[in-house]
Amino acid sequence: MTDWFTENTSIVWSWAALIVVAAIIFGVGRGTQYQQLGVGLLTASIALLVCMAVFEAIWQAVVKWLATDNGKETPKSTPKHRQRGQ
């Protein structure tokens, strides 16, 4: 999972920026007619982040599980169709 973070730092920073902007809108909108908008944006951005993280963790686990072949990991640089003929 840490490899994913290092490869996709721009995605992680964009999620952090989205949550910060939603928190700012929530804080500024307290007591106004935009309070529900702030709550909705903050809740949706955090929920989407959590769902995407869980999906990515499951996806990486399945990919790693399928990449093993009789206990040996296949190299990532060689496509599967080329490995069959060897």
C-alpha cells in the first residue's frame, strides 16, 4: 500500500485538498443557509475517500493474490501471455 502512495502522491494531495476545502466551507457556513452544503460536502468527501481506500486495498490484495503462481511471484515487467510459453 505504501508503494501506491508513493506512486500516486498527486491523487493523495488532491483528496487532502478536497477535504480541507470542504472543512473550510463547513466552518464558514456554520449558522448560515449554507451549513447543510458544508456538512454534505465534508461527509461526502470523507466517505468517498474511505470507500476508495478500501476498494484500492482490496484491489491490490486481489492483484497480488492473482500474481502468485505456485508460490512464486511473477515479474511485473513480463506480460502473462509471454510467460506461458516459457
